[in-house]
Amino acid sequence: MKSIVVQDRFFDYCMICGSPNIEIHHCIEGTANRRLSDEDKLVIPLCKKHHNEQGISAHYSKEVGTLIHIIAQLAWEKKAIIDRYELPFEDINEDVREQFRRRYGKSYL
């Protein structure tokens, strides 16, 4: 699976600890948002411990979850800016952030 968050050469390793035993984490959760995360390639590799076990993991640590949301939103905005580079620079950031907010229901920044 491709990701706009993690380069292909690093996708076989946990984003937190570097373990080669990974699971795919959808950066933006929820029933509808999971589908959008797939469409937008907002997925990251995490080992089982950092994906879904108590402690420092995406589903149990508010801090880790928040960081993943922010990283995913920034990756999405970067791709949107690159895809729409013809806009005047001063209009790009707010326009793209508003697009993310409309697509995912909120902004993490």
C-alpha cells in the first residue's frame, strides 16, 4: 500500500520504533474517514505495540494519536499544494487547510 506520509523505502518499518513487523494504521479514523484515509493514502506503518496495545500507541495514547493526525494533515496539505501549485502563494495555505477541514470534518492544526 502506498502512503503520502511515509516514503516507500521506509514503509516496511514501524514509524515509531523501526520494527520490521508492521500493521497498517489509518491516520484519520472513523467509518467514513477510514475510507477517505485509504483514498488519500493517509496510512502509516506501525508495529503491533505502537498500533493497538495499551501504552504508547496510536489507539491508546492521546499524544501519539494527535501527532499522527497532525503529520497526516500536513502530508495531505503538502500534496494538495503540489497538485495545485498554480494558485497564488498567499492563498494556498488557508485554501488547502479549509479543503482538509471540509473533507475530514475538522483540522488538527
